[in-house]
Amino acid sequence: MTALALLVPLAFGLGILALLFFGWTLRNGQYDDPDGAASRILFDETRENPPCKPKPSR
């Protein structure tokens, strides 16, 4: 029974901490563009300077 006296408040505290962290991520704009990265992979970007080719090893 003494374990419940410790674990129940600990569980509530971790739940409150998770909700606060979720609210912080919402305010910082973490979820503003969820489809951006998924659609960005489908299109090629034009590069002004193409990557250099490595020199052949001898």
C-alpha cells in the first residue's frame, strides 16, 4: 500500500509534465506544417552549385 502512495502522485506528476511539454511544443510551432517534409521529398530542388565530383583514387 505504501508503494501506491508513491506511484500515484508520481504518475500524476509525469502526466502534468507531459501536458506542459505538449503545450510548449504547440506554442513553439512544432506542428504548423506536418505535410511539408512529406511533400518536399517529391520535388527536386534546383541547385545553383552542383556538388563536386570526388577525384578518382589511384
